[in-house]
Amino acid sequence: MSLTKSVKVGDLLMGGEWPVSIQTMWKDSLPVFSGPDDLRLLSVIEKMSDLKRLGCSIIRFAVPDISAAESLGLLAGRSPLPVVADIHFDWRIALRCMDFPVAKIRINPGNIGAEWKVREVAVKAMDKGIPIRIGINGGSLPKDLVQEHDTVEAALMAAEREIEVLESMRFSDIVVSLKMNEPDEVIRANEAFAARYPYPLHLGVTEAGPLVAGIVRNTAALVPLLKKGIGATIRVSLSDSMEQEVIAGKEILGCAGKNAHGVRIVSCPRCGRASFDTHAFTSRWMNKLYSLEADISVAVMGCVVNGPGEARHADLGITGAGNSVLIFKHGEIIRKIDARDADKAFQEELEKLLKEKAK
């Protein structure tokens, strides 16, 4: 694919030759903050910092009313991540959000209203230097288009309408998303768009489902597109936590050969041979490991059949061995310990490995 134009979103550049970024969406309603020292505000900022360490580059917030816009305003100026305001129905909320240092505005052509409202949003966005994402959603397409066209063509036409309005104003800081529930429709819509327009694409599957189903549907849609060079940023929509969305995004990018840096965790599924609870250990360590800025592989195995033998490639691994636990590096056993000391010993060896890698 030919390169798309680059769009600046806060301190992040997307499109062009820039790496594909990962984003998520805040799962709860923003409270009405009492001021910059509100402990709830500080808690949100701390959570966003954790997400950034995990690999998230952008975060989006639903802004259903003006009070939410005010809360987002307090947050945007102190956020460790570029903040995107997600606007439906009322263009005036978008206008208010842009009084604050938001990084991007998302509008939905299916419900934002008349063209003059879009133009008002665009005028202020140009003045503030804020990009607009045209967020097409298969479940809320303009009714006149849905009546006469299939979902993919209706989505493309909805995007085209908004692009024509913005381009007529010489507004070009545009990002587009074409999200549907069926992976095949997502692929067809984004391939067609990428062949027609130079604007960066935000990829995703809408209403993808709970953790397993959602990851499967997102992977089926996003990996083929990413391998063709289509997509500037991804959001793995899941009925699960923001952390799981970010981790799934990292794994999808890795599978597609995009931005595959960071820790890679391999772990066995556990069976009757296991003498080590791989599930519990992986759950305790997963977020911490994915937050490390190190290109290493870590293996968590349940028995001596899978580890260290089948996991000999791992930079660091841990496995059960009867009543004991083994820690190994590149297939070589370096420690044998009591299972109760597994976390402490693993922490010690991980710190040694990271120091070695940093030299």
C-alpha cells in the first residue's frame, strides 16, 4: 500500500511511516471532578499511566454531555496519554471539548446531525489544530444509506460524505474508522477505503464480544489488513478490561509483523502432568511483564515435559518439577526452589536478565 498522510494526535504521529499505535477506551463514566486535586481525578491519571506503561498510546473517553466535557477538560491537560473525545448526537459537546487540550475529536456521521454542525466542529478544530476522526459504525449508519446499500458500501458512502464536507473547507487532519461486527465486512470496507483515500485508518471490530470471542474476531479482521500495510492505529474492542485490550493489541501487532517489540510470554495450557499453577503465576505477572521495555521472551510451564525442553528458546523460564520449581535460561536450569519461593526467585532472575540486556 502507498503511504497515507501523517496526522498529529497530541504528541503522537499516526499514518505515513509511523508505527501502528494501540489505543483503548475508558470503560466507565467520568465523574464530575471538584477540581485539579480531586482524588478521583488523580486515580484516573494513575490508571492512564499504567496503561501507557503497558503499551497504550491513545485513550478515548465517551463524552455524553457538557458536564463530562468539563471533566475531560480537567483531565486532558494532565493526561500522560493523548485524550480523544468521543462525541455522538450533540455537536456542541465537541465544541466545548475543544476549549481544552484534547488530542482528537471523534464524530459519528450516523448521528451527529446536519452538515452545518459538522462545519462548526471543523472550523473550531482547524483553529485549535485538533484532528477529527470520522467514526463510522455499522450499527449507526445514516438511514438513507442503509435503505439502499449493503453495510460495507453504506459505510464507505457515509465516510465519503463527511470527507467531502471537510475537504471543501480545506480541512485535512482526518482519521477514519470503518467498524462493523463481521470481520469480512471490516476487511472489505477498509481495503476499499485505503485504495481510494490517503487518510490514516483506525482499525477495529465493533461489539466484538467477550475476551475470547472478541480477540478472535479482532484478529481475523485486523491481521490481514495490517499485513497489507492498512491501518495506522488499532483498538481491540472487548467486553473486558482496558488492560486486556492493550495486551491483545500488542499480540495482534506482533502476529502481523508490526511493532513486535517488548516481552513475549509463552505458557502451557496446563494438564494432569502439571505440578505448578501456570494460570495463577501468569495472571500475577502478565501486566508487569508486558509493561517492561525489553525484547525478551518468558516461558511459564507446568511440568518438565514442556519446560525447559520445549521452551528452550526462552530468555527466562519457570516450570514445575514435582514438589519443586525450576528456573531456566535458554533451556539451562539455573535454580531449583520450593514452589512457595517461586515469585521471589523469578523476580531476582528477571532483574538480572534485564541488567544483562541493558549492557
